[in-house]
Amino acid sequence: MIGGETVLEVKGISKYFPGVQALKDIDLDIKRGEVHAVIGENGAGKSTLMKVLTGVYQKDKGEYLFEGLPVENPTVQQTIKMGLSCIYQELTIVPLLDVARNLYLGSLPLKKSGIIDYKKLYSDSREVLKMLGMDLSPATIMRYLSVASHQMIEIGRAVIRNAKVIIMDEPTSSLTTRETQILFRVIRSLTEKGIAVFYISHKLEELTEIADRISVFRDGQKVATFNNDEEVTHEKIIGLMIGRKIENYFNKQQCRIGDVVLEAKHLTRAGVFEDVSFSVRSGEVFGFFGLIGAGRSEVMRAIFGIDKLDSGEIYINGIKQRCTSPKKAIRAGIGLVPEDRRGQGLILKLDVKTNETLIKITEINTLGIIDRAGEEEAALKLKEQLDIKTPSLRKIVGELSGGNQQKVVMSKWLMMNPRVLVFDEPTRGIDVGAKSEIYRLINGLAARGVAVVVISSELPEILGISDRIITMHEGRVTGEMESSKTDSREVMRGALGGRREADAV
């Protein structure tokens, strides 16, 4: 819905940090009832601009206009009063409070006596939930609800505050396909009421579905703004983001497919997954696709020895394995790059070198004393091999970008020369340019003869990177297909348990 009057506009906005110009002469506007998508690689300036708009950061130069009136370095509270709300990727939900008190957090209705007016609180909350399309009691405790429901409550809170502009930062990073479509319906209902939405996402297919206009950022500058129409292609957006054309985005190459390396037979974990069988060959990228709750990650956690199997057998190069712990799985030649790289794949307070060499630390020490020179040499080799962008091996890994953190996790497993390497959502939260590099590294592993398993919730990714694909639904395998002989509809049908996409949304 384009055509409403401009509600927010910035002209020539610049922001400096010590040694870095984070924003340079940014011009941007948003109209009433519009979805204006903002995309760019990590570090492109998207989040910095949004923090300037919401008062988290103060601009160093430029004009800021809200409803035609100048705004001079507002505070966060002032921007909320103006009618600007931001829903961050890390949600601000209080899990132990109920839905109603989360909706009205900071603005609870009070009686004249100063105590909370619970009758009004729950009555008003029911109206907001109805507007959001949520069949939910306002007395429900938040901790029992899904991430998607948390996201909706944040949107409801913004509406309650009479937001005229809502900023959504990676709103679907933890949502299923169905939940994303519900979110889109809510966004469209907001724009019909004249609310403007800034939509920040790395997912290109989402932008072209929901946005009216798209702005592309690169290196702290806005490089383009254009209407979203039939002439807008993913290739065009990617080219603007990274400043060059990517000829083969997924870097898919034909590798020599060898013998079976990993074979799983009738794996079952009661109540989680049942009778899961598959095999992966050397040089093959084997994709697992399904919606959240399908059991994909849980199967791999069991193979890696994190969770206990109730029944089933695992073979590596034809030899039966008892992977009852990660230590035993690693000895069998299995590695796992987890979905939560920050929480499970890295020690964020340690440096790059230490994280890279964690798995093989016993091989670079003598009599319990670490061979520092050997550790340095091994880490430097991996840094160069994976093109990890860090000023030093002593850089704290938690300070790196998402893409470079993922490379550090990968480097840890490369040091052990795995027979099987499992990637669980390998590009979640990573920008487009870094994604292409991760795909190149995955294909490089396959070319070396590693059996690679990729779990992904992104259809274009699973089709673009895999040789074969398995679909799962509610803990069961629902299909197996060659990626070159299938399409997105067939893959999604398997993920929905054989139902059509339209039936599930």
C-alpha cells in the first residue's frame, strides 16, 4: 500500500564511532500504510540507523523529521511518545507474567486509587488479541507460548502505544512458514489502519512478498531504494548488497559421490521421532527439510550422542557405532555445527585461536602443557583457509560478525578431519554475502569426500545446496528426493505431511 503521506523522513543522516563511520549521508522515508523493507549485509548500517531513529544512538549530522516536524536527538521514551516502536530480534517478553500484563507492560490501566484495574486490563487485552487473530486467554502465562506468539504480543504492545511506525528487526528468524504467513496477515492489517512498518530481514523471499519498497544498504550508505514489482529479482538485490554480481550463489558443484559413510536404521526416540532411516555418501550434501517440531534437529542430536535413542542403529563406513555421548560420536568421525552457534558452538569470551583448536587440544599438548606455537600455527592455517575476517587470532570470538563466528565453528570441526559433518541451520542470522561463503565451504567439504548433512528451514537453500533431500513431519520421514528432480512444492508437501501448502496456512 504505497501512496500515503510521509510519516518519517531522514535527510543526510551520519553517525560516527571511534575509527568507523557507521552511517554516511542517509536519506530515507516511510509513508503511512507502507511496508518499507531494509536489507544489507551485517555491518551495512541498518541497525545503526534504526537505533538513531528510536533514540538509542544520537545522530552526528543530518535532519530527522516525524510527521513533518523536526526531531533533534530524541530519547527512547520520546520516540515512543511520538509514535515509533521497535520490535527487536531479542524480544522483551517477561516469561513469568501473563499475556495481558505483557501487552500493557509499562502502561497498565490504573484505578483512581492507583491500583491496577484488572477488569479493564483483561477486557482491553481480549480486544487486542482479537485484532491480532489470536485465540488465546489474556491470563495465559507467557512462558507456555511459542516464539511466534511472543512476536505477536510485541506487535500488540506497539499498537496499544498508538504506534504510527513500527520497526521489525528480523521478525521471522525463529518462525515456521505457517507462523510467518500469520505474521504477514497481521502486518497487512496494520498497514490497512495506516501504520507504517520498517521491515529488516536477510530473507529475500520475504522482502519480495511483503514489502512495498525496498532499500539496500552497503558499507554505511543507502545504495538504492525501489518499488517492489515484477522486475525486482533476488540477483539484483544481492548485487547491490555486496557490490558485485554472484554468478553461482549456492556455489553448487558436481562432486564425486562415493560409498555410504553414515547409515541410520530405524532410529526412534519416543515422542520425538520414529523409525527414521537414511544414508549419506561421501562427497554428498544431504538435506533435511521440515517445519519447526518436525524432529530434524532431534535426530541429529541423537546421532551425535547428545540425546538417547530408544532403538535403532548407526553405522559409519559399515561399522556399527554406539554414539552414547558426543565424545564417542567425535571418535567415530562425526561433527555437529549446531543451530545455536553462540550458545552451543562457541565459548564467546575466549579468542578465535582457542575456539578453533578446542576439539584437537589433546594433540597440541605434551604432558598436559599446550604447545602454543603448534596451536598458533594450526589456528592461523584455518583462519586463512576459511577466510575468517578478524584482525587477530586473539580477537574475542563473541565480537565477530555472525558469518565469521560460523566459520570459527566450522574450523573447529575441520581440524578433526570428520567423516560426517552435520550443519543445523548453517546460515540463520547471516547476511547474503556471508551465506554464499558458507555455501562455498560446505561444497568444498563435499569435494574433499566428507559426507555433509544440512538441516534448513529455508526452501531455496535446501534446494540450492543439496544433492538429495529428506522431508520430515511430526517426527517421521515423509519423503526422499533428488534436488535436481524436484521442486519447492514437492518438498513443502513432504514437510506438511503430504498436505498442500494452502491447507496448512
